[in-house]
Amino acid sequence: MAILPVYQIAVSVETSSGTYSVLNGIENVSEAVGRIVNTYHFLEDAGFARSHATGAAPSFTFTGRRIAGDTAQDFIFGKKYSFGDDAEFSLKIVVTTDPSSTPATTTTITCDVTLADCQEYNGGTTDDSAISITLNLNGAPTVS
């Protein structure tokens, strides 16, 4: 079963309730859950550890090609040198199972994010500019 995600960026001042635009030009996405794990060594475990997940710091890294004029890319790269609230916006991920399957299922994941890193000008002289964007999630995502 194919999973077809679409990544959208809130491109207005509001975060969760903003106007969203599809992030185009993306060739690869990697998700890092960033689990926070505490490790304990109890006497009864004869030297072996027990781990307990206590939190997470999820992030998404997108790589692809710069498309000047793309609303979402222009919005993100316009925040390249921003800090604080100016570097925050909302990410929406719409995941649809293979639409040819019956029934197709759609899940929407929404979360406010902080622009953690972005690289706009990279690549060889004969290539379009390679980009990299890392977004850190702020709080728990809403899944619907």
C-alpha cells in the first residue's frame, strides 16, 4: 500500500489557523522522533539497564531543489535569518493511503514548528540550487 504525504506550510501570520501552501520541490524527507530516554540500573537487573521514554523532540528535514516563486519555499527562506516568534509557523502533513485502494484513508497531522536550519544556496554550477530545511516541532502534534 502506497502512502502519499503532502507537506503544507502556514504562510500567514497566524500559526495553526493560517493559510497553508504546499511545500514543493522536495526530493527527500526524513523524520527524527528524537526520543528522550532515561536509563536506570536497578540491583534486581544484575547490571542490565532499563530504559523509560519520557519525552520527544521531533523534527523533519526536507531536501530538494530551490523553486523561486514557490509560496511555501519563499516564506521559509524569507525567515532564514529570523529568531524567536518570527521563526515559528505551522506545518500540516496530509497522509493518504493509495487512493486506488478501497477505502483510501487520509490522516492530517498539524503542529506548530520552529525553523531550526535552512540552506538555500548549494550545489554544482550546472545544477539547480540544492536546499535543506529542518523544522522542529513545538509541542505535541494534532492528529485527525
